[in-house]
Amino acid sequence: MKQLIPVTIVTGFLGSGKTTLLRSLIEKRQSRRLALLINEFGEISIDGALVRGEAGVDDQVRVHDFPYGLIAYGDDELFLPTMQAIAARRANVDHVLIETSGLALPTAIMEMLQSPELAEDFILDATLAVVDTPLLLSDQFETGTGSDAAATVFGQQLEFADVVVLNKIDELDDDALLLAETRVRERAPKVRFLELAHKAQLDIRLALGLRLHQPTRTEHAHSYTPLATMPGPGAGVLAEQGRLNGHAHSGLAAHSHGLATHKHFHEQDPGWLSFVLRSDAPQSADKVRHALQEAVRLEPVLRSKGFIRTSETGQAVLVQGVRSRVMISVDAVRPAARRSELVIIGYHASRTRVAAVLSELTGTAWR
């Protein structure tokens, strides 16, 4: 019987830090030969470009882009042939990593991995859900306080995860981490275990090779130390310690994931929109930041990302925005872009109004 290729799905809502986490895993991959499938809800691939920048010219890491759509959903004609091509070169692939769009559920990929076309070559290793912890604690995912549509997608991503990675935690104290764990458990009590990503870094042993979906009994089980998941003042030992042992995978059976839940979200809610705004004029990073923050105040923009061209540096300048938190940094590897391009993702967001705000506050034309 041939060895099945393990697949790890990385899911998480818009701006949770999935791509940054993937880049750190590539850096720590040691001798692993990886195939990465990067899915984005937009017509240009920003995340794929960032991952390629991390991989460089390393031919042991191959990146496949799936822009403008939802990977493995019914209208995706690229996923199956891409996976079959990976299987055909199985001698050169140790692990497959799939990053879903921030608006997709992992269940579509789960179903495809169990299909006759792929089940003899691949097996799900684990599903990781990356969480923007400050955003979780800000109540933005509570129904009735922000976008109910965002809360629904976020909750379903957690529901189908094996591992939840609390990201962007470096300025949070232990009490905040305990509260974040409580909120995750309330939404997804069946999550196997939680991990902390300090500076968007995760031990690769906690991400790859977990074997959480092996269909047959194995002969070993790992031990674990009986500690609370999130230490803090007055924190006690959890009553159910087994949920901390994410590596105790003996005897797990193949299972179904409620496949009806991953129907294309446009069929249920057409309000999610993605569009690209471009400008040929040199930009001021500070003005772009201020303009995007103002656009979020006026329009329901949840995510902005892209590269801008400035007169301040000859390198590419990366823009990463999650609601009103906008970070702009120089990419030391990529040369300056020929033009500025920003992907804007929002719920019923007006392209015309966002373009007008950017044009007015930067003093340049955005279309």
C-alpha cells in the first residue's frame, strides 16, 4: 500500500495572519519538501507573492495560486488537477499545505480529500484555524455587535478545526489569553487543542505531522503534562486534560464533516465583495494609512492588502490592513511595484466610495 501524502489545511478569517504563519513554517521546514496551495478572495495574489518571497528559489517548496474564488468549491476547476499533479510527483513531496481564503470554510477541501479521485493519494493531517486574538477580544465576532455575516463565517471555521492558533498575542497578558480560550471553547468545544503563536511563530511540530485523522489504530500515544492551557493567576488544572493532548491520535476513524455547510457563500449571502484599486502615482505611506482608516470608518471594509509604490524607497512597500489597524512595511526582498495595487474586501462595501476616499486623502487618483 502506498504512503498517503499528508495535507494540512490552514483556515482563518480575513487578516488573521495565516500567510505570515505559513511563511514561518516554510522557514522552519528543515528538509521537508512542501507543496503549498494559496487561495485568496481577490483577482490578484498578494499572499502567494509573499509566500514565494519566503521560499525564494528553493525548488523544494512549490507554490500554487488559487486567486479569485474559493478553493475546492463546486466551481473550482483547478483544485483537483493540481492535487493530482502533486500526487504524480509524490516522490518529491513530503507534505501539502493549503491556505484557504479568509471567507471560505475548510469543509470543501475535506470532502475532496475523501473523494475517489484523491483518497488513495492524500490524507488529512490536521486543520488549523488561525485567530486574530485582539479582534476576537474586541467583540467584533459577536452577533449583533459587528458583522453577523463575519461572525457566522468565523464560527464555522472554528467549528471544523482540529487546532486553533491564537495569533497576534504579543501584547496580551495571561488573563486576556484565558478569556480568548474561553471564547474559542464556547464557539467550538470540540477543538482538539489550542496553541499560541508568539510573533506569528509556531513550532513546526505543532503544525505538521499531527496525524489527527489517521483511519487506523497506531501503536503509540504521546504523553502530556497536566497544565492549564493558558497559565495565569489563579488558573487551575483543566478537568478534561485529554483535550490538551493533540497528539493522542490512536484509533481515530474516518469521518464526515457536514458537507452541506460549505456551499458557496455567494449562494447564501452575496454581500461579500472584493475589488482592486490601482494608482500609477507615487504614494505617501502615511497618507495611504490614514485614507484606509477613514475608508473603514465610512464603509464596511474588513480587509485591505497590497503593495504601494512610494518615492521614499526603491523596494516594495507592503500594506496589511485589518479593519482600522493598518500596517505598512518595506519588503526588503521585492523591488518596488510599477504601480500601487490594493485589494479591498468588505461586506456590501462601495468600490466607488472607497476609491473616492483614497483619491481625496492621498491627493492621487485611485481607480
